[in-house]
Amino acid sequence: MRRSGRFFLALLGPMLACGPVLAQAPTAPAPGPPVAPAPAPHALVSLSAVYAQGDTQPIRAGLNWRVFDAHANDDGVHALVAESSQSTPAFALPDGEYIVHVACGLAGAARQIKVTGAPLTQKLTMNAGGLKISAQLGDAPIPPARLNIMIYLPDRNDPEAKLILPNLKAGASECLPEGAYHIVSKLLDATPGATTPTNSTVYADLKVQAGKITSGVLRHRAAAMTLKLVNNAGGEALANTSFSVLTPGGDVIREMIGAFPSLLLAEGEYVAIARHENKTYQATFKVISNQDRDVEILARQPAAE
């Protein structure tokens, strides 16, 4: 018995020396790919615009749409969310609040909307109309390239208080907010490619009504004058001559150099001064609308300085 006990202790000794036996933890599975969050719900927002309250047909061209976040950032800027130049665009927008803005020429309208997951349809009223201006010289239409048409927003004391459109193309319709406007049309020099305005200017006051096109025809009264310094009536023009054209009151309208320069002048009376070889000559002449002609200055008795 003593031997058996010793043998048991001898076997148990190495086992106690090794310490307690621990159970092995199960191996964790390898992590999978991250799960993407579910996309935010979007709703379809359909937009259209009309010129005036009560119009049933939407505007078909010339619109620019922009959609902004209704909440400004720390700098006070509303982030641009979407934009389109289609007449009736449709935007897929997540839930939230937005500002929808539409522009047509110089007219515009805006509205704040709220998207809540359901389709939304919005119609904006521009409260605007069209303005179309053309011009004639006599009975002949003036090409658009020879006109500078400016549109002003007047106030009580100044018809040209604010220039809103510096160069309206003749014959083209421009979209403007409903209201009164002051129009100034300047006839440009007849020389091809020239952009020099003449002294022929026509003014008009027109009112634009919402949903309508306001048209106007401005009539210029002017003629082309060709200046010549000659020794005798009907003679050859003297080269190297400088000319000045003045009003009867002495205001200089134009200065030119050449043998026979031409210029377009509004109907009225004028003074022509020619300078040649340190001598000065002058003549008065009259312009009748649409009657182009030569103006001869005789190089005989020099004008008094």
C-alpha cells in the first residue's frame, strides 16, 4: 500500500506542477465588409412657371431653375442643390426644406418648399411680361447691329435712374418684371463694324404687363452727310483736311480727318468747320431725315478765328 501511494503521488506531482488546466476560448469569426447605411428617401419634385396669375400654359423656353438648401451655413450661404435650364424640370430630392428659384431674363420668382417623401408639384408665377423694341429710319427697318437700345428703371424725378439692360437686341423679346420702363435708342454710325453712336437718339416710356408682350417701334430721323472742302462748287475734295461738326450753339458733335468723311446726323441745323493748310473755313447746312447728300465747304474766304 505504501508503494502504491508513493506511485500515485509521483504521478500527481508533475500534474500539480503544471498548474490548473484552462479551457480554450472559441475563435472569433473574421469581420465582414461594413454595412452601408440605407439611402435617404427621395421624392420627385416637378416644377413649372407661368408669366401671370391665372395662366394655364407653362413658360416653354428661357428659364433657369436653381434649388438651394433652405438652411444657410455658418457663412450665411445657401448651398446649391440642383439646377436646370429645362422648362419643366423634375428633381429627385431627399427629405428636407429647400428654396426654389426660377429666372426668366430679368424677372424671377422664388418659393420655399418642404419635401417629406411624397411626390410634389409646384407652379411659380413670374408676374412678368415681354418687351420687344425695333426701330426704323424713314420707312426702312434699322438692322439690330446699328442700334444701341438701353432699358432704364425710372423713378419720379429721373427717367434714367437705373440702367438695367445696356443693350437690348432690336426685335428680340426680353422678359421683364411687370412695371414701367424708360427706353433710349441710339443710332450707330453706318460704317460697317462701327460702334460709334450718332446724335440721333429716340426716347420712349412703355409699361410691361404680366402675361403680355409689349412691342414698340422707334422712329429715328437722320441722314448721312459727306463733308468736302472744295475750291469751287462741285470741285474735287481737298485731301488732308480736318473737319468739325457743331450745333448752332457751338457744341462739338464729331471731329474727322480725310478728303470726304461721312457721318450720320439727326435732323436739324449744323455748322461745319474745315481746316486745311493752317486755314479755317466754315459753312452752315441742314439735315433732312432720310435725305443723304454732300456738304461742300468752299475754300475761299477763311472763317474768322
